[in-house]
Amino acid sequence: MASRTYRAEAIVLKTNDFAEADRILVLFTRHFGKVRVVAKGIRRATSRMAGHAEPLTHATYQLARGRELDVLTGAEARAIYRDMRDDLALIAAGWYVAELVDRFTADRVPSAPLFDLLETALRSLDAGMSAPVVCRWFDLHLLDRSGFRPELGVCAHCRTPLAEGTNAWEPAAGGAICAGCATRLSLVAPLSVRALKSLRFLLVSDLDTAARLRLDAMLAHELDRHLRAFVRYVIDRDIATARLMDELRDLKPPARVS
Ligand SMILES: [Zn+2]
């Protein structure tokens, strides 16, 4: 008979309080995929595990199999990401990558590559890496590892190589499309040369290399717009934390953005 308890390295994607002092945690585990667990009594002041039941905590959790939900029985922290939590732009980016992982995964489908992607993004945000660079790198690599890699080499519509000039972006076609196809399709967004080059660079780079990308406000906004449209097309819904990041960006004086 299988053991009732097991250990799982995981990052908390989100939490939901319920009953008097309980909390549901949505864990993204390295080996078992996304798992919902209940932390009983976690909101009481005496709970020893309270510090491990917050969103974006990386820990090794001890879990007991339950009839419906598994039950949290112990935790050892691996990373709290304290510096990320002190900066509103960084923590918002952390919530954003966690929301995307939640949207792109089904329960109990293991994916170590996605776990590594999430862990890398959070660790880099905690180290103070630019939130727009981390988010756009994450968008592309999440799409790639989930089987939705955008076409960036040839026109996604007619398959001719993309010219060195303004092309267009069309998520429904699968990525970049040529200027010729763009004139025949309606409602496509212009794709600048430097945005296309930046997307290619981000897709082939690890995050430390990607951090060399210089994103001015205009380029950051164009990449954000294109990838958000692509992600929204794939998951067929808006990303709540992306709107929060818009609001935070608009709060900042323009000099800080550029
Ligand atoms: Zn074309």
C-alpha cells in the first residue's frame, strides 16, 4: 500500500482562505505538477507553518493524501524571495508569472521544465532583474515549453522568410506575418524590426543572457502588447495581474520608465 504521506518541492501559485482559519494552497510542484492542498488552522497565530503558506513561497512540503484534497502537515522553506516582496513592481511580476503558470497547467500533470522556468523567473526578480525583461522572457519560454512557440522566422501565414522591415503580429496565425499578408488580413498589429529581433533574442537566450536586452519604454510596451495578445489568444482570457502591472507602470513618473 502506498504511503499516506509524501514530500514535494513546490512554489505556491495562489491561496484561498476559507472556514475559520484554513487555507487552500495551489502548489506547483516539481515532480507532481499542480496540486491543491489544504492547510488546516494556518491562519491561527500559533501556526508554525504560516510563513510557508503565502503566495510565491518556495518550500519542500510534507503532504498527507486526503480524500479530496491533500493536507499540509509540514514545510521547510527553500526561498522566501524577501527582496522581491519589498518592491511593488517586482512582486507584481512574481504574481504575473505565477498566474500564467496556473493558467497554462492542468492539475497533476508533472512538468519539471515549467517548474524550472518559474523558479528561475522568481529568483531573478528577487535579485533585482528588470521586471519587463523577466516577464517577456517568461512569456516566450512558457509558450515554447507549452507547445505554443510563436513563429518568428518565416511568415506564419504564407511561410515566406520575413523581410528586414516592418512586419505584423497576428496571434491567430501563430506569430509574425509578412507585410504582404498583413495587407490582406484585417486587424493585425504592426511589428517593428527591433521588436522582432528582441523576440528572437529572448527566445534563444537563457535569462541571464536575456538581461542584456536594453528595453526602452517604447520597445517594452510593444513587446508587452504583442505577447499579451498572444497569451490571451492561447488561454482565451485576460491576465488579471497584467492589468495590475499596467496600473503600477502608469503610477511612475515618465522619467523612471524610459
Ligand atoms: Zn505572408
